[in-house]
Amino acid sequence: MKTKIDMDSWDRLDYLRYFGSCEDPFFGVVVDVDCTIAYQNCKEAGLSFFLYYMYESIKAINLVENFRYRLIDGGVWLFDKVHASTTVGRKDGSFGFAFFEYTDDFSGFVNKAKKEIAQVEKCSGLRADFNAKRQDVIHNTTLPWFSFKSIKHEKSFSPNESIPKIAFGKFYNTGDKKLLPVSVNAHHGLVDAYHIAKYLEHFQQGLNKKL
């Protein structure tokens, strides 16, 4: 479900007009989140660390309204819920797109995600189906081979390009902590650094909680 925003009363209209006039209105940051507790919890419980942080990330995203805004047909729409569209690697080194439906139930999320992963693994190519073209998603990618301090995404310079992009790198050890690089890119007409900070705050809380 989505709701069209009344532009006449929307408090971000000035921001959208200003940043929307830029050739590239996206901005981004790269930060490290502490995944020490989350990794240990997953290891002890026999859970996929990848699926756990994907769940906590999309859960945190849904708590911040600005990440659910989308530009559609010249208007701004607010989705009730957004999901994770992510890359999934195969054993041959290629990857495909997977759709991880967001649900409050972690077990349900994992079960559906595992089915998606199995579908990606048994086919070839990008798997750019209907779900890969949805607007009610966050574009995610995981780079498990290395950590990073910056990243550049591909982007179509369409007036309606507004889906945020999140990338996760390989976690690394520093002292007794494990840090996970996270890159967040978003349309500045819809999202500010403050909203990224709120997402990261919720994400970190999710990674720190007990299972």
C-alpha cells in the first residue's frame, strides 16, 4: 500500500525542488557498525549472519519514514512498508537479484529469504524479474570479499530514480570488536543525513539485542 503526498503541505517540497534539480541528487556515507554481539549470537544459535543483518537493516529502514518515500510519475508517494532487494552470490562467482519480503517475524523472513536464495542459486543471469523492478524496496548489495571506505553505485539518471541503496562489506576485527562497513546512498530531496543517522541508530540497536 502507498499514499500520495500532498505536495502543497509537504514540509520537504523545498528540499525536493532544490536537490531534485541536480544532475545527481544522490548523496552517500560509509560508516562502520559494531556487529560483535550480532555475529556471536548468530554463531551460537546456528543462524545466518547475512540474513540476520539483512533483517535488522530492513527493519530499521522501515522505522524511518523518509526511506519509504518514492518519486513516481512526477509525484511523491509514501509506502506503508518496503522490502529488501538484494544481490545473492553463486558458487561460480556470478550473482542474481533476490527479493526478501519484510515481515516483523524474523523466522518468517528467514524462511522466505532462503527460498529466494535457492531460486537464485539454481538459475543463471541477473534474474531481473518483476520483484527486481519494484519501487517498494531498498536496493542492497553485499561485498563479502573485502571491507571498504567508499563505494560508487551504478545509477540511471531518471527523474524518478529515488530508491535508496545500501551496501555491506566484509566485517573486520579491531581490538575485541567486529566492525561491518555499511554504505548508504539516498536521494537528498527525500532523505537527509539526519534520517541516515536514525536508520543507523535503529540498525545498531538491532545488532546489539539478545536473540
